[in-house]
Amino acid sequence: MRAALLGLNQSDVPYVIRCGDREQCDLVAEWRLTEPAWQQDFVRSHITHAVRIRMRLVNEDHELRALEEQWEVSRVRSPTRLQVPSEYVRGPSRTGSREWTFGRGQNGGLEATETFRFDSAELRSPLQDTVLKSGWTWRGVIFGKL
């Protein structure tokens, strides 16, 4: 299961999955908020919370225990960058942002074209799909031990 989840790491996705030794868990999935290549995308998304998922693999039960954590983020300075203040929340949530451009289409009618999309489900969904397709159980944890 560990190898399958780490295999989701790609340079073109806005999250990274890494070893979770520092966070006292097996794996951590989090947004690439601090990576320069992704920072403008996150600033543009107008997100208000950073999301991290800490995961514990329970091999004998074929279960992954997942704890979603969120921190409020704010924009500071010029050029704009994200800063993480102190508000902290545990448990799953969903946040999103979309940008549209309006213009005239080929037939002369008004058309809307989506030019930007951010959805926090892009972090959780690939993890859950990988776990469930492998025949494991995804168990969300809010209280108690991870």
C-alpha cells in the first residue's frame, strides 16, 4: 500500500506524498504550498485553508487510518505569498475556487470558459481511490489515535 500511495507523486499534481516520521505517522499528503513552481497557483486559487492528511497503515487489518488537518492561510507581501497563521482544525472538509472568462463564441452568443480550478478533493480523492481499489479500508479519524 505504501508503494501504491507514493506512486501517486507526480511533478504535475499540486500535492506531494512523503514519509511521515516527523508527524508520527507512516505517510503525509499535503499541498505544495511552499514550492515556488506551485505558489502562484495557490495564491491565485484564493484558498483560505491548507490541508494535510496524515496516514497510518494498519497492514494486518488492510486499513488506512487518515487524519485530515487544516490551517488557515493568509496572503502577505508583494509579490504575494502564503503565510500559515495559527488556526487549526481536524476532520475532512472541502474547499474550492474557480475562475471563468466570458466572451463571445463563434455563433456570437455569450460563452463562459473555465480558466482556473482548485478543489481540495484533488488531494483526498486519489488517495481514497488507491486505497479502496487495493481492497483496503479508508478510515477517517477525527478523535482518538491515528
